[in-house]
Amino acid sequence: MPTILNPNSALNNKESEPSKVDLTQYEFDYNYPRGLNLKPGEKKHEILVEEVMERARESYRIMSRRHSDWERIDKTLRAYVPSDRAERFERDKEKGDMDGDESNESAREMSKIIMPASYAILDTILTYMMAAFLQDPIFRYEGTGPEDVMGAILMEKVIDQQAKRSAAGLSLHTQWRDSFAYGIGVTSPQWYEEWGWKTVRKQTGFMSRLRNMFIVTGKERSRSKYQMIYEGNKLENIDPYRYLPDPNVAAHEVQEGEFVGWIDRTNIMSLLDQEEWDDDMFNMKYVKQMNDGRSSLDVSGKSGRANDKTDWDKNMNTNNPVDIIWMYVDLIPKDWELGSRDHPEKWLFGVAGDEVLVTAQPIRLNHNQFPVTVAAPDYDGYSVAPTSRLEVVHDLQTLIDWLYTSHIANVRKAINDMIVVDPSLVNIYDVNDPRPGKIIRMRRAAWGRGGIDEAIKQLNVADVTQGHVADTSYLHDYMQRTTGALDQAQGVMRQRTTRISSTEANNLQQAAMSRLEKPARIISMQSVRPIAKMFASHVQQFMDEETYIKATGEWARRLQEDFGIEPDRERIPVSPMDMVVDYDIVERDGTIPGSQNVSTWVELFQVMSQNPQVGQQFDMQRVFKYIARQMGAKNVDNFVKQDVTQAAVMEDDQVEKEVDKGNLVPTNGSVQ
């Protein structure tokens, strides 16, 4: 009789772990880099794995202390009760399958209400951050010297094109969300290469023996060889739960640490594909033989954010999850027996499933930094995981939830009949009927006696929570003041008994925006500027293929006037050598368009335009552009008139006289 496999066997033994496979029994042909023997089980392999794991465990020991606090934030940002739990509670309640304690506990769980105050605050702050940074372009550059101006313009357009293709704005949004929710938001700027095939045109025809040449008869679609089809910068987000920094340095000083790493959840098929085209990856075939590729430091199932506190990933038999610990280490190769250099350099290590080394390589980036940026807008200057803005007001959020939940519980208590009944005088089955409009019959012994109030009576219910709603409003207002997400920043104007003037409204809005400019400036210095620097350095170091950029509006005018590029050429070729320039990064100041007092600028513009003496001292066109941008115009440069030289017709003798006077010169600049 064949063996019957139970598909739910994993569910019946959740705590069982698969036995460890002896990888030394396998032999795969790998040419390891730098002549090292990095086969699993070999001495050098085991030493490197232990060095990486020792740093990862030490970092995880410190960072895991913050996970419980982060889980509390996750619960306040996910205010919901699973529908299956609610339906099961109602069904069991109707059937009477729950005892008293279970019913009370389930009722408390179902009646708990989370007011989305923290979510509204977080959404307000993120809206400001997107308006402040996600402008076009996100990263701005300017040439250091006159000879670098053209290259800086082209670099800015190339990086902007890469940022749009890789959706860098979404990665930045995730980083900012993590920074305000958990205290730190982490990204890794990486140079990305996409490999695949292209559809190309192939000529069809035949070889002519008479002409000794190929005669083309047409074209057809064909598949190119396996090649690189795209290269460029991209941002990878790092989950704070999986982040492994050097605990000896502050959160914003990641470049001062000895190491930095994170845990990346992937699958074996993706790793095998990566090994195919990346020469620095190896040992993936050994990883494939592992029963369980997950890391002992994995937080799946431990945190509320990772998998909603469930163990679904441990019980699935159809996937092959693999956890890789990526670790950048600043080391001396001679001390680690990885080379003869006795000067520190940065290396990248990857350990799959805590036991197989999959990469060991010096990164040798031109910017000579760890490709990791951390945004910590509420940092204290010393902590590796500072307290977040939402953590500061978490107790207020909890109090608001309790006040509102207790008020709703009291309302439910009031609307449900609390009745004292004498069953000897009243038909108890009529009283228990939950349908409205019911008729309650008196028992035969009570017919004609009256005294209905003595047989059944409604208990008086006092609403002791009637002030809770007003208290929640006050606490929510205090949360907004603490976090800076005021009503004015949300576009909400408080009701007043007196009329509000436009000047007062503008002043209130500017004051509210200034509260959010502070974290925006901090994020600009901590994260946005380093990302811009690394993106530019990556382009200069790794860009191999020529690309094209589109120049319109102001860029087209500058390229035409300053560098002689024809205005009808919107697509401009850019070669890797064009990127080799000295540049400065134009840093965002944290303000958003429209935050200035536009009405005041309009009045000043009117005064300058009406007073020629004042207007001559200012560039009126630039003032007008500034006002237009503050009012929300994004493409004002497209409406600027181009300078057109007007030709004047003059008589020959008049032209000769003007030439003799020196008022006219030939167009070639020479004088006969």
C-alpha cells in the first residue's frame, strides 16, 4: 500500500524544526575568488561565517530590545479586527458555545477601538515630506567650475531619469515612514544591472552566388543574445526589524561604524539566477541543499509588522525562503587572511541560512562609504535606535483608545435592555425575544391584577463617560502640538467665534509649516544628500552604456544658449565620459512651494513693475517665476519667450554711414 502524505502534517507539529543537512557531503565545482577555499566545511569558510554571525548576533541583541516598542506602534497604525474573528465571535455568541470568562474576554477584544490619531499624524508629516523633496528633479547638482556646468546638467538629468525608472520616490517615502514610526529609516543606494534579452530587427534574404553578396528581402523580429538591458541607480529599503548596525555608533553616524548589515528574505531560485550572471556570487548550489534557509535572527512571526504574528511561513511546504545576512565590514585584509593589504578597506559578505558564505568581496566604491543611509529626524545624537515621534505620543494614543472604547461600551450597555423580571408574573420567553415591537404576555395568575411595574422594570443606566469624547478631542489636539502635525498643516482651520483675516490665516499656516521644516532639514542632511552623493559617484564609476536624456523648457534654453545645442533636439545623447565632472550637490532646505506668503510677493511685484527705478535693480522675470512656482506652477519655464533677433531694413547709403560711425558691424565680426 503506498504511503499517503498528509498535507497538514506541518500544521500538526509547528514546533518541529527540520534536521540540519551535512553540506560537506556535496561537491560542486566553484572557482572561488582570490584563490580562497570557501567551500562549506573548510576552515576559511567557517572562520568568515563566524566573524559575520558574531557581529550580526551582537547587533541583533541590542536592536531587538526596541522591537516590542515598535510592535506597539504597528498596532496603533493598523486599527482593525480580522473579519473571521468577528464573525466567529458573533456565531459562538448566538450558539452559546462560550463560557462566561471566554465571552467577556472576546467581548473586550471585539469592543476595543483604536482611534487613528497616530495614523493621521503620520500621514500629515509624510505629505509634507513628499512635497518638500519629491520635486522634479529629486536630486540636484551644479558644476564646481565653469568647465563642469554642462556635465552637471547632464548628470542631473541622467540621475533623475534613473530615479523615475526605479521609483526612488516610493523608497524614500518608505524610509521617511519608518523614521517617524520607529525612529530610524534605512535605505541602501545600489547600482543595479538588469540582464535579459531584447527583441531586435533581423534582415532576411539569401546569399547570391552571382553577386557574391547577401541580398536583403525583408526584416523579421528576432531575439538578441543574453545581455545587459538596463543599468542605473536604485534604492533598496531595509526593514528596521532586520537592520543590523554597529551598536557602538549613533543612528545617523552609520559611516563611523566598523560594520553595518541587514537580513534579506529571498528565495533559492532568485539566488541561483543571480549567481548565473554575477561572478562575485557562489555556493548557491549548497544553499539549495539546505532543509531550512532561514536565519536564527529572522523576525518573521516575531514582530507585528513582519507577518502579523503568525507562523504561516514556517508551515508552507511549497516555498523555499532563504535569509541572507548582508554585512559590510571595514577590515584589514591581512588580519583576516584575505590579502596582503595592511590598510582598512570595506568588504561585503553574505551568509545564507547562518551557515553558507555566498559572497566575500571588497566593494571598492569611489565614495569609500558603506552604501547605507539612515534617516533619524528625532535623533538625540547618541542612540543607535532613538525614540520615534509616534512613540512620544503613544501613551496619549492609548489613553484616547481607552476613553473612546469605554464610552462605546457604556453606550452599548445603555441601549441593551437591563430588565428586572418576576418570572411568576411575566412570560419569560416573551422577554427574551430580541425582535423589536414585541408583546410581553402576563402569566394567567396575574391577569386582571395590574401592578405591571412590579412584574418587570427597566434599570436606570447613568452615562458616566459622557465627558470622554471631549477628553479625546483635547488629547488629540495635544498629540498634534507635540508632533507638529497641526490642523493648519492638514488644511483644517479651527472654528472661531470671530472672523479670521487672511493675514492671520497665512501667519498660522506658515507657523505650522515651520514646525515640519525642522525634521525635513534634518532628513535632507542625514539621508537625501548622502543618497545624491552616492548616486552621482555610482554613475561616474559604473556607467558603461550611452543613454539619452530629454531636455525641455529651462534645460533646453540653457543648453541652447550656453552650449550651442540645437533647440529641436529634445533627445540628447550622454556618454559615460560626460559624467566625469566635479560637482556640488544642491541641498533641499526643507520648504515646500506655497509655504511663503505669496500675497506679499504679489504686492511687491506690482510695486516694482510700477516703479521703473526700483524695477531696474531687480530681475523681474526671475521674481515672476518665483511667485508662479510658489503658487503651484511647475512648468513656468515652458512659457518664457525665446530671444529672437529682429532684422531692420535700411538703405545702402544709410548703412554705409552707420558703419563709418561704428554703429554697425558685419555679422562675421570683421570690418572691411
